[in-house]
Amino acid sequence: MKKAYLLLFIFAASIGSSKAQNSTDTFPSTFGKGKTYLYVVTVPGYFQVNNALKKIMEKEYNGDYEVIDVRDFATVPKKTNVNVYSFAMIYDNQEGYFSPEGRVTPETNYSCGVRDPNGKLYRLPYVGGNYKKVIEKYIKRLEDIRKANEGSK
């Protein structure tokens, strides 16, 4: 089931270098131009991550957005005359296992990114374990781009 979400939203991201933050493949340069609407996609079962995402969106993002469950995302009606983007987290889970050196603990890495109205993916090229920092850094930068482009077509 989780792998299906990975295929549905092939986003990759995390906290990290400012070089990656400024990459043209990391953020859409046209984000915020014209009328822009952002769907923030959540995944069932990741309550802490989803709650952190909602709080960070409320605090850091001032544009039009809607938080929506991934199960409902496919049935969202198309908005006309609006540039619709979607933001989603992605979870790379590795189960724990035993190796000759001993037990390897389970691990989850978090990523995020944006899909533009044409379906192009913009993502950070790395992953990390601190989902709050992943979300916060990406959303803050996305808001900066939205503000800079606000009012232009």
C-alpha cells in the first residue's frame, strides 16, 4: 500500500544544502504566478507527520490551499482558470532485519515535493529523517517563491 503512494507521488526531499534548495528542479519558478491553488496531500496512518504538515502550512503558507487525503485526491474536480499544484510527503520505509553484524533497526526517511499543473515534479534531491524540518524548509521556500511571483502572470 505504501509503495503505491510512492508510485502515485514520486516526490523526494529533505532538509539539506542551500544549493539543492535553489535548484530549478527543486521548486517551480512559476509557482504563484497568476491564480495559484495548492492541494496538500496527506497519507493515512502518518498522524504525526500529517498534523505537523497542517500546523506548518497554517503558520508558514499564506496562499490558497486545501489539505486533502490521498484517497480523495483522484476525485478532486479540476479548477478552471487556476494553476493547480499539489504538495505531498513521501515515506521511504526500511524494515528492521538481522545481519551477521547484528540487528539493523527499522528506518523511515521523509521527502516532499510539488507537482505543477502540467504534471512535472519538483523535488529536493535528497531524503532525511526529520520530517518537521523537511516540511518547514520546503514550505517556507515555496511561500517565498509564491510571494515573489504574486501579481505576475
